[in-house]
Amino acid sequence: MKLVKDIMTRDITSVTPDNTMRHFARVLANHRFHGVPVVDIEGKVVGFISDKDLVKSEFPHYDRGNGYFLIRDFAGMAKRLSSVGNQKVEDFMTINPVCVTENDPIIDVVKIILEQGFKVLPVTRDGILVGVVGRAEVCNELLDSGTL
């Protein structure tokens, strides 16, 4: 049985709770990530923030039911967009995110991805970030070996 450590990405790009949303957006753009773990000064995972959180910060009243939204005040929206960039990651991150350990079976990652809809999960050792694992790594493993 293969373990998370066999397929995880050991890139530990992350942000801290006190980073700005503008900094977070740059990290996503520079690395082409959809989200990153949020860590404290010791490297402990304290949250997760994604591109979806960034979009939701800009459009908090989006109506999922009908699939569209109206912008009635473009000037007000521009002002909000500017001010969100200076707000802290901690105001928008998911606290206590789902994490896996490097010794968890890959099938556990598959279950979490399918049941909870995550694209990427932080990988920890004793609560400290050591990498990430997600859909891409699982798909690559399935295509390369045909099994998990």
C-alpha cells in the first residue's frame, strides 16, 4: 500500500496569518497554485487559504442558487477590492484545515478529495508542514502505476 510520502510534493510554499491578501494573491500567481497552507512561526499548520477564498472575499454576496450576481456599484466595488488587498489572510482562511500525514495511505487522500471536494491537502509531520498532496499527485500515481 502506497503512502502519502510516496507521491506528495515537498514544496512547502505557505503564507502566515498576518500576510496580506495581496501577498497571498501574488504567491498564488507566482506559483500557479490554487491554495496554500497557512502556518505559524514554527511551521505548524493553522489554516488553509485558496483562490476560492480570495474570490469570496471580493464577492461575499454571490448567489450560488442562480449562478450569477449583479454589480450595482462599480465605484464601491473598486474601493472594496483595494481594501481587501490590505486585509490579513487570517480574516479569510479556513481554520483547523483537514490535513494528512506523510504516513497515511493514499486511499485516505482519495476519500477526502472525493467526499469533501478539496483540490489539495497539507501534509504534516507532528503538526508541522512538510508538503502538500492533491488531485494532481493522485492522478499521476493512478496513471503511472494503475493502482493506489
